[in-house]
Amino acid sequence: MLGLALALASMVSCGAPSVRADIEAFANASVELQALSSFDYQASADETHALRNQNMYRRVQSLLQQQGLVESANPDFRVTVQTKTESTTIEYPAHYEMGPHFRRSFSGTAYVRGGDGNLHPTMVHSSGGFHSRPYRVPGRSVPAFQHHLALDFRAPDGEILWQGTIDSVHRSRDLTDLMDLLLPELLGEFPAPTQKGLERRVQRAD
């Protein structure tokens, strides 16, 4: 999984509002996951975010149903959702940016030779095009939130079948809005993950 520092650096370098997420998925190679057709929700033993996790499950439920799976009281696998949000900061390092563009011009007195052969003073104005100068933007630290979501798909006997995680850092505390953007990316890796860490940058309006 790509580290938190890389996620933070990405957000700093991107001019437009964005969410940078590290997304990973792993499958049990000994199980034919394509044969699974039904699922159910299994509450996590940690009740810290029980209601939020149930709400998140509804989004997972909808995405699995879009893949043709059905919810059942006797499922092929059970879905466990765990979420966590912690305070962190986004560090914006000092950097340089180009300032406004100005037209460089010159005005002054010049001497031109007249028809009488003598030099006569005259006012002239010339334009040298546009120019700008870089200016230094000082570094700053901005409050933000580190979000984590984990999905476990387990057989009724408890055997782990598939796991997926999302880790993101954003200035918004609203995990629900962020996961609405990121869950489709994660569940797009079910049932057969690509066996590599996935990076997704999703544009969103703040």
C-alpha cells in the first residue's frame, strides 16, 4: 500500500480539489469467487462506529446488487464493514508560483533628425510584451482527516474469502461522501483483484 506521505504529497501538488486514495484488494486463491451469488451483512464486534458501518453497508449492498448478487438469509458469504476516521494534517511546503503578468513598456524622450538636418526631441512609447516574476508561497499546515475503510467477505463458517481496504486523507470529515466516490473503485476489484495496489485520484467539488 502506498504510504500516507505519498498521499499527502499528491494532494499538495494537485491544484484542483481531489481525493487521493490507496485502494487494495486481495482474494482467497483457493476459492472460486465467481461462483458466489448471495451475501448478507455481519455486524463488526467493534460497536464504535456500528451505525455508520451499517449505513456504509447499504452502499456496498447496492454495488454488489449491481453486479448481479442477491441478499439472502442463507448467503454464500457475509460482509463485514469497519471504518475509522482520525485527525491529521496536510503539510503544504513552501514553494514558488508565477505572479501576475504585466506589460513591460518604456516611455521617454528620444531625438530624431528632422528635415532641416537638426535633432529634435520627441516623446516615444514602446511595449516589450508581458512579463511576470515568481513569488514565494510560505509553507503551512492544514487540519485534515485520515479515513480508513475495510471490507471482509467471509464464508458462513468464517473462512476469509476476499478483503479490500481504502485509505484516504482529505480536509473533509465526511467519510460517507468520500466513500460514495471510492467504493465503486474498490468493489470493481471483486471477485478477482488485479493483485496490485491501486491508486485512484477522484475529482470532487468541496
